[in-house]
Amino acid sequence: MSFIAPLFFVALAALAIPVLIHLIQREKKQVVRFPSLMFVQRIPYKSVRRRRIHNWLLLMVRLAALTLIVMAFARPFLQRQNAAVAGGGAREVVVLLDRSYSMGYGDRWERARAAAYDAIGGLGTGERGSVVLFSSGAEIALRSTGAADRGQLGAAVAAAAPADGATRYAPALKVAGSLLAESPLPRREVILISDFQRGGWRGEEGARLPSGTTLTPTPIGGATDQPNVTVTAVSLARSTFESQERMAVTAGVVNRSSRSLTAGQLTLEIGGRPLQTERLDVEANGSTSVTFAPVTVTGNNMRGTVRAGADALAADNAFNFVVSPVRPIRVIVVDRGGSGSAALYLTRALSIGDSPRFEATVRQPDAVSDDDLRRASVVVLNDVAVSTGLGRRLARFVEAGGGLLVAIGPRASWPQEADVLPATVEAPVDRTRGDPARVGALEYGHAVFEPFRAPRSGDFAAARIYGYRAVTPGPMAQVLARFDGGAPALVERRAGNGRVLLWASTLDLAWSDLPLKPVFLPFVHQAMRHLAAYAEPAPWLTVGQVLDASFGTDAAQQAGRVVLTPSGRRLPVDDEGSEVMELTEQGFYEVRGGQSGDSVLAVVASNVDPAESDLTVMDPREIVAATAGGSGGGGAGEGGVPLTPEAQERAQRLWWYLLAAGIVLLGADTVISNRLSKT
Amino acid sequence: MSLPDAHVPSAIPGARFMDPVVLARIGNLELVSRAVVDGFINGLHKAPYFGASVDFAEHRGYVPGDDIRRVDWKLWARTDRYYVKEYEAESNSNFSVLLDVSKSMDYGSRGITKLDYARILTACLTNLVHHQKDRVGLVTFDNAVVEHVPPSAKHMEVVLHVLDRTKAGRPGSLRQPLHDLAEHFGRRGVLVVVSDFYEDPETVVDAVTPLRFRGNDLIVFHILDPAELSFGFADASAFEDLETGEQMPVVPDAMRKEYVSLVRAHIDALQQRFSEVRVDYTLLDTSKPLDYALFSYLSGREKKMRLR
């Protein structure tokens, strides 16, 4: 029998209470007057305390009740012994070989392989072995092979090499657990060969081995005093200089060793050619940052690498990134034209901003061509009457993924035939008399208003709205903002692949002074970004992250694409759905395809996880305790089959009976002491 | 009046002793003391004499200033020289009892308290001495002098009266009252101290011996209840000190052996120290008959006087 909460046994100290009560109790009843306690006081105290206990029965009942209650709180449970644990027999051995890139430090990989060969060589007749290679994920190199085929197991180890992933123990242990659970052999063992980096273990993570499994950690440690410099990240500061886009690269460098690095070299490579070299000095266990001179961004998918010489752990010395010129968001502002152009504030707002840039084109309703719509990402209808033809074309534009912002003032109208508006437009509401309307009840969770979420990040209520159109939101619409009377101010609807935003007032000074308020510019920018579904392309990803192969490509280009890995493998991307693939190598992934079949559609930079270069070692016993805890805690039953919750509950139900017995004894105690007090 | 007492062995064949409990019930101290002393004297063939003597000691030469009435004229007639007669003691000595009336004396486990026993003892002694025409006095004290009856031949009634109404009151302390009294007893006499001596033997002896400094003859009676000697309690109880009111839990069974040995050691130490300073010490157990106690003491004292 074991206990779930043995700490409760501290409460057994409370047993002293009834004993003391029984010792003290009788003496308070009578007082003997005695001439002098002169001699009594001279007798040592301990003998004075040695008093006689009356009512042994009552004392025993009380002690037993207390003990039972304390035991109940300690939650005892019955543990079924696994016969296979104690007995001998053939082993099922799983060799877990760490191939994270930190294993490339010094001679670690050679020693790790030697340890794996030893483990394989230790297999006896009739025993079986598996080889599992793991870094951030686990891969079964060879599944449960008999000891006779040791050569195969050895070959699997020999074929392995350190990868670019970071260490994660939990997936490997889960794989080992599933391999062992299938095994019919009586003894199960996992041999974990790793450098046991602290960063690879984030607590238990549900990695439990079947009951009775032995986990043997084989640490491949050794000295870590060799120089080890890591380029942890780069930051890209863009600027525009004489209509050319430039960027300044700043690299962060960490020295993970106890030796300081002086007169090292940090090189910036663009397109594979070294461009600039800076001197690198880093203190022991220190960090520094180096900024290179600005570089002109010449074309799409420009590949950059920051490289810091060579040292004991080479994989983390290079840092890759990809930059492309910022692509502007093309916006067509449909305006009625004329001298007092209502689109003034809108076009001025769109002319500001670098990331992303907006290219605004003003068109009159009848001048919007198909070509305009094809090139544009967003169309803004600024209080114009839309003809049926334009309405249909705009509806198609939205269905195809375009964004549409409709500002409805006194002149606006929309044809019934084109059903993409989020709300039906009704009569104007005049708020020039009395208090003007205010915008409130913002949906801060929505992308348009997300920047205004924090306190003092823009006050929409400062804008005065003198007139607006009453609108009735449709069934698929979401109201993002309301006027103070509760009428919808901003309504959104998804139509096809695109989005439509309806602003129930004007975006000029005709009906409101919103364009004069500080919130106008960020509001318009945010609405454009949202409608254009703009996302800043990530300059790099980390090994272990997932690459979306549709990245940077249009829907039309998705057929026949392949992904070219840094090592030169070509991975086809089929149309069905395997468009996501995990990055496993450091370098540049290319997505190729298009009409020619081999044009570069996108380039993704992949970097190793800089956390892996921290070689701090953990105590392997922590992993042993966490995974083997399953056998002690009742998590796994015989033969590795986890117990059902009911079975676990049955094994732990003992506390219930103990508590009941304790309460019964307390009742008996009441009866006995009542009788005693009467006599 | 006398009752046979089974549990007290008779030291004198044929003698009958009176149970202190019975005596205590009589209440009239004069009657009690007379009964005890008469019986006691009747039981003895020879009465012991207390301290005082009129025996001639020596002659010495007359020096100017001596009272000429004390000149031995018969000797002058024979020798033609002036001699003065010297006597060993004054013919009538002072006799004072110093009685401890502290709170601790007010204890009795067998129907008679130590104070009652001490009062009867005092009355008996006073009565006995009064028979010899000696001057009798009484001092009661606890932590200070409570009552003081100066020694006088006419004070027998006063002494009995004071004894009759005395009551235990305050906690006691020997040193201060006895030191005060030591200065007071200017004239040589017999002093009897009656107490339960609940103090360190050294303190007791230091407090008592100054009484001897003026040449007083000092007799000490140590009164104890049988329960104090044997500690015959059964149940574990809280014991309360009569003088201080302090309480403490006591398990008699566990402590009896040590307690008895401590009391025995105390008594032995008192006996030892008093004999060193030539003070007569007698332990009296309140369960013993008074006349038996008196007899045993006085006969013992007579033997010692002969030796001196």
C-alpha cells in the first residue's frame, strides 16, 4: 500500500493532544491543600509529569479515530505489482539518440554514436531493439528488430547525423512508449543518449512510459569551455533613399562560452556573396549587437545571411533572412469628383505610411475599369451612387478576394442586385440639432480596432457625427461599432474570399469631423490593411516551424509546385492539402512552380533555434522520475495498459472506508465519554 | 480522660497516654494542659527540673560595689575575710515559648492540626513550668511577631488566653521575627521554639541560634503531620501550597519515594545542625500522644543535663 499525500502524516503529531488531555484531565478535579510544596518542587519535573492515565479505553478510541482520519487524508491506494518488473526475461530496448544540432559540439556526436553501438551490442539473444532519432521531433529509424540483426541497427545509427532541430525529449519518449507498449517481451528498457540540455525538457508534457519500463539515461556531456558564439536574431530597419528602398541589418550575437571572443569577424552575405565584414568582440557569457551599413533592396526574395566565423558549435553561427521590397496596397477611391472633392482626407491619409505603402487612385464611378479592379486590393466607395453594372463588378471583385469600404452619406445608393453589402441602407438621421452623435461600443477584438484597445490609444468618441444613415445589418454581418443611440456605425461582412466594411456616415467633413481627429489616420490604415488581408512577410522561420507552401503565391499558381530544401531535395506539393510542411533544415527553402514549372515563387529563410545553443545541462534523473512516475502513481496498469478512471478510483477508494471508520469511532468516543461523565 | 491508644507503643510500662485528637476536642487549654501534666507527673517518680537552680556555686572575694547583703558573714566570722556567695543560677528562671502560627501550621490530616497540637504542647509546657513557680511568657510569630506575652509568674492565665484565641494567618518566615526576639530576651532563661520549619536547615539554624547568644537555654520542637512525613496520598491532584497559594500537579505514587527521602534528609540535617550548636531538637508527629512526647523529650533532656 502506498499513499498519494504522505505529507498528511505530519498531522499524526495531533495524537499528542488526546494523550495530554487524558493526563491533565483528572488533576483539575480536586485540589489538595498542603502545608508547603518546598519538597515537591525539588523533585525533578519529568517525574512530576509522569502521571497516570485514566480511561485507557477512551484514549485508545480517540487515538484510533485520529489515526484513521489522518490516514484517510493521506489517500492510501493499493498497488498491483507488475510481475514482469521483478522477473527476468528478454528485453525490448529502445535506443533514443539525440541528433539535435548541439550534438555537433566538439566530439559529442561520435561519443553518442559509440554509446548507441554499445547499447545495441548489449542486446542478448531473443531480445529486440529499436533506434529512434530525435531532435524537436522523433523519427523511428528502425523498428523492433531482433538481436540477430544487430548490423541493421548499427547501420541505422551510422546513417544518422546531427540535424538542425532543437532538443525535445517528450516526443521521443512518447514514441518510445508506444513502441514498448506494442512489445510482447517481459522487460522493457529505454536508453536515452543525449547531452541533456536544460532547454529540451519543459516538465512532464505527458510523456509516460509503460509500467515497469527502465529508463537509462546516457549523458554525453563533457567540457563546454570551447568558444561558442551564436547569432540569435537580426533586425531589419527599412528606409527609402532616393526612391530606393534600403535596409540596415543589426545582428545580435551571444557568447555562450566562458571565454571572451576578441577580434572575431561577423560577415553580412547578400545573395550568397560576402558584402560587409565587421569586427566582433564579445565578453564571456555576454552579448553584443553589430549594425551593418544600409543595403539597397534590389529585388524580390533577396537572401541575406549573417555569419560569425567558425567555432565548436557551427550550426548557430549563421543567421538567414529573406527580404523583398515592400509591395504597396493599391486602393481605388471611387468619388463623385468635382471641385470640393470629398476624397481629400482619404487620399491624404493614404499617402502617408511606409509599411505598407498605399497607392491610392481616385476614380469617378463610371470611370472604374476592369483593369483597375484587377490591380487593386481595396476599393473605397466614398458616398457615391453605384450603378447596377458597377455593383455587379464590385460584387465579383469582393468574391475574388478584394476588399470594399463603403462610406454612405446623403448621396450614396447601392443596387439591389449586387448582394455584398453587410446591411441595408435606410433613411438619413439628422443630428445637427441637439447633441451630435458619438461613436462608441467599439469591437476592440476586431482587427480594425485592435490598435485602439489599450487605454489612451485613440478616442473615437471625440468625433462628432452630425448625420448618418440608419442601416439594418444583414444576417451574416458583424457590427464593429455603434453610434451612441445604438445604431450601427461600422458593419462588416465576408463575401466570398473578400470583406466588405460599411461606414454609416461620411469620410469627409459633410456629416462629421472624424477626419480631423487623430484616430482617423490609423483607423483608415487599419481598415485598408484588414480589407487587403495584408500580412507582413516573416523574414525568417525557425527549424521546427511549419512552412505554408501557398506562401507568396496566387491561387492560380498553386498547381505543380515543389519545395526545394536547402539540401537540394525536391518535395512536391500536391493540391489536396499537404501544403504545410515542417522545416527541418537550416538555410533557404524555395517554393517553385508557375507556368515554366521552375520559377521561384517564394523563398523562406530557416534558422536553427538559438535556445539550443545554450548547453546548460539538466539532471537526467528529472526525466527518469517524471516518466517512470507512471508506474508508481497508478497512471499505467499491467502490461503498460493505462488504468481506466474507474479502476484508478477503485484502487484509491480506501480513504473512504478509513474516514467512515474514523467518524464511527468519534461517535463511540462521544457515547463513552458521556457515560463516564455521568458516573 | 485518658484513652488507650492502640497504635502508639508505650515507652513506660503501665502508662496511658492521651490521644491528641481527643485532647483537641476539649478546647479548654487549661484543663487540657493540667490533665496532661498531672498525668505526666503522676506517671513519673521524679519530676525533672527545668533549667533553673538555686545551688551554691562558689565564694569570691568582696570587691567594692558588691551588695553587702550578699557577704557571707559566717565565713567572715571564721576567717575574718569578706567573701561573697555566688549561685549557679537565678532561682526563678524565665520560660518563654516561641510559637510559629504561620499558615502552614494550620494543616492536619487526622483531625488535629499542627497548630492545635503545638498549642496543647505549649499549654502543657507552660503549665509544667508554672508549677515550678518559674516565670512564663509566650511569643507567637509568623513572618513578624504577632503576640507577645512577657515572662512573668502571673502570666499563666494570659498565656493560656492568648494561646486559646491564636489563629494561623499569614505565611511564615523564621529569620526576621526570631532575630527581633533575640535582641529582646535580655535575661537568661529557657526558650522553646515550636514550628514546622519549612525552610532550609541552614536558614532555620541561622534564624534560631541567635536566641542562644545571651546564654538562653534553647529547646526546639519540630511539629509535623503524619501526612507530611509519609506522603500517603493516592490520587494525582493539584497540590496547593497553604502559604503561597501556588498550585502544581502532583502524582503522589510517582513522587512518594523521593518526597519521603527529601523530608528525611531535611529532618536529619536539622537534627545534625542543631546538635552542632547545642540546641535540643525534638521531632513531634501530631499522631503521637502529647504526654508521650513530653515524656520522651524530658527524660532525654534529663539524661543530657546529667552529662553536662
